[in-house]
Amino acid sequence: MKSSTKQKKEIITKDTLISEILEKFPEAAEDILMEYGLMCIGCPFAGKHNIGAIKDIYGFNDEDIKEILIRINNI
């Protein structure tokens, strides 16, 4: 029986903490989050807030959040 060497890609959702995204996809910080005006690097709330929370904090709409998630998951 062969074991698969392919690793299952983890999907980033609106419930994923910002700190987890920065840890797993550091390029997302500069390439995506900062493009939206999110200064998450070094923010003390990155370990407490998830992508869904930025909707309320920064006034993004559902389409903005969906676009951010798609872009991060495409990295």
C-alpha cells in the first residue's frame, strides 16, 4: 500500500485567526492584507481577531472578505 506524500492544503476561512495566516502565509501580509489597508503585522490583536472580524472593525463587506479569502487561499 502506497502512502501519499501529498499534503492536504489547509483552507483559510473567515474564522481563521490573523496570526495563523501570518504564520502560514507570511507573503499574504504584504501582498494582500496591506493592500487592503490592514496593518496586521505586529498588531497585538492578530492572535485574537479572525478574518471575519475585520469586516466589522474596518467596515468591509461580504464580497471584500470573500475576495481576501480567495486571494489568500490561492497563495
